Amino acid sequence: MVMRMLLAGSIVMMALSTAAHAVDPPHPYGPLPSERQLRWHEMEYYGFLHFTVNTFTDKEWGYGDEKPEIFNPTAMDIRQWARVARDAGMKGLIITAKHHDGFCLWPSAYTEHSVKHSPWKDGKGDVVGELADACRKFGLRLGVYLSPWDRNYADYGREEYLKYYRDQMRELLTQYGEIFEVWYDGANGGNGYYGGAREERRIDRQTYYRWPEVHALVRELQPMAVMFSDAGPDTRWVGNEHGFGQETNWATLKRDELYPGTPRYKELPQGHRDGGYWVPAEADVSIRPGWFYHASQDERVKSLDQLLEIYYRSVGMGCNLLLNLPPDRRGLIHETDVARLMELRKVLDQTFDVDLAKGKPVKASNVRGGDARFCAAKLTDGDRNTYWATDDRVREAEVVVDLGEPTCFNRLRVQEYIALGQRIEAFVVDARIDGAWIKIATGTTIGPRRILRFDDVTADRVRVRITKCPVCPTLSTLEVYHAPAR
Ligand code: FUL
């Protein structure tokens, strides 16, 4: 009898404990990122390479009548580009395979206006191919910029050009291995050489390229590549060329209302809270004033402080940072640019190498179903794929990290578990200094990532309070850092 009661009791206990662990993850909220976008978010920081005939004519936009012979780098070393990018801490490189002037850096079968007729490697070279090899060697991912606007092509503006553009896209997406990003800029139509016509050609930016067909082609050939433009479909322009994201940054966008070259670019830094698609921002900026190399700008390479400001206002605000490093006329990334990139890497390493919160105990005001799967320790376990979540009814919640002893810090990095959507709308950070809680920062959105900067504080506890969220919040990481004084 006693035995039977004990057995029954343990069955009840087992049932209870199974119930305690049977709580489901929170329901997703709003549009969600795709697999390819989740992978892209992890990239955070990568390089842009603007290189073409403009490098040799000292222009920013070539007219399209440049002779291929002028493309003649004297000491080209494409591996140097990849080595510099890798050493800088970048995860990939995106190259202007074709800029507005129409000159192709790869020997396209569809035009003579390419490296085929340049003296570099006696016309047998392939910049895109060599870069693809160099990226593989240095562990980087490759992306391509194929300008929709082509000021060289005789049929630009007509139906024939659409076939040409797609044929070239097919070449780029089938001959060079895996491509992580395809870049469509928004500058479209205007005057140009156009096979000798030398005239003005206007196109309807919204309809001319038949974007849905181009997108389908890219999806077919490179299913894991994200596509960038003012309006996505996968990642959007941040709306300026300073590399600055915005404090309030929604990864969601009313994508169907926008297009490459959209006049509504002022909405892009913030995105749309009520947007129907996940289209996060990418911040593009050049390390120099121009996108292409100009010797006259050798003294105007951005300073370390400017680059740090860009980093915190892009990566720190949930954008990916696409930093342009234009090769010079030798075909090398200039020494000054390299030195600056290494200075930036050094400071970022000094700042982010040691997470002062890692492995530290965390307490939360609420844990979803009391389930260890969603407990606060997930915030400091060093794994960005685990997360803390609350019960469905909870809208405001807090987590407290116990640093163990008074610890000096000045940066805090937080992430939502974005696989369940972007949820949080406002939060506050407090530090416990000599036993008293002091507010040290406030923020609005978090999304894929938020890095907060504040003056040095010495505190034994740090608290994040979620103060506005339309559904139960999630957070996947809470990291605490100390940036060296500058
Ligand atoms: C713009 C272009 O017009 C610039 O030349 C540059 O390539 C920039 C990144 O995108 O749309």
C-alpha cells in the first residue's frame, strides 16, 4: 500500500515536472528573418571594393566611353585586399564587378568592354575570379555589385538591356562559387555614352528592370545570397553614406512601397515598425571621401575616431557595416588605409575581447514557465542561440547580472532572439554603485544587436529593464565590456 502510494506520488511528481518543462517557446512576433538573413546578421562587418576605369581617370562616375586600355594597375595584388580585410576583422568583401560606366572586371562573354581588352595580364586576367580565390584562401565571403545603370551599353533603357543584365548576373552567380550578397545601387539612368549615342536616357526606376524577375534569378542561382537595395528584398540601404544607423532601428520595412532609387529614402534609417517584411539596414561608407581611389584624398583617410564613431553607429545600432577600401592605381589598398584599419581592429579587440559578464549569475523578474530552457543564465552563457524569455502575459521585465565584485565598464552589448521577431521598444540600463542603483543608459530598439556607450562606471551589478514591449520579450545576450580610454 505504502509502496503503491509512493509510486503514485512519484508519477504525479513526474507529471508535474514534465508539465514544468513542457512550456512552449514564445509565439513569433511580426515578420521574421530568413535563414540567409540570420546568417548575414552574423557577418556584422565587411569590406567594399570600388575599383574600375574610374581609378585611372580620377572620376567617381565614368561616362561609359573609357577605353579598356586605361585599366592598367601596375602592381596588382588581389590577395593583399583579402589579407587586409581578414586582418581588419572583416568577414567578407563586395566588389564593383561593374559600376555605372559598364566596364566589367571579369571577362564577360556578353561585351568587349572589360578586362579582356586591358593590358593587365595581357587581357587574360579576371579580377572577380582572383578575388574569389583570395577570399577562399583568407576565409572571407564574396559579394558582387552589378550596377543596373550601364552608361556604356548601346541598348541601355530598352528591353534588350534587361537580357544583358541578367546574362551578366548569371555569369557572376555561376562562375565564382558561393556569393553572400548581391548589391543593386539606386543611381539609375541619366546621360551617358550608350554605344556612341551620347544622350540622356531616363528609365522608370520602379518598373524598368522588372525586379521580381531579377530577384527570382538570384534566388535560383544562389539561394543563400542576400540582396541589397534601397528596398531590399533582404537588406536595405541605411539612407545615408556616412555609415550611420539610427538609435531607433526596426529591421522591418514596408518593402512593397519602395524600390531602388526610391524618393522615400528618409524612412530607411528607422525602417517601419509596422513593416510587413524583415529587411534590416546595411550601412555603407567609404574610408575616404570618395568611393573610388583618388591620390588627392590620401590625406583625407578617415581617422580612428571617425571609424570608431561609424562602428558604434552602425554595428552598435544593429546594422551591418560595409566599409569601402578602394584599391589604388597600383591595384593595392593604400598604406594609410591599411594602417587605419589595423588601428581600428586593435581598439575593437581591446574593447570586446573580454566579456566581463560571461558566465556570471543572472536573475530575472520572470522566467517563462519557470523553465531552465528560458532562464536568465542564457544571457551570459556565451551562446547567441540560447535566450531568456518570459511568460506571455509579461510586458515589462528585468534581468540583473551579478558581476561578483565592483567592476569598471563602459559598454553594454545586448541582442534580442530575432528568430522570434523584433519585439522590444524601450529599455533602461542601471548599475549598482556602492549599493545604490543608478540609471546609466536608456534605449529604444535592440533587435539584432545594440551596443551602448557610456562613461566608466564601477559597479557590482548591472540591470537591464525592458520597459516597453507589445508581447513577452526575449534576449539572447547581455555582454559587458570596458573600452580603453582614448
Ligand atoms: C551609389 C553609386 O552611385 C556610387 O558611385 C557608389 O557605388 C555607392 C556605393 O552607390 O549608388
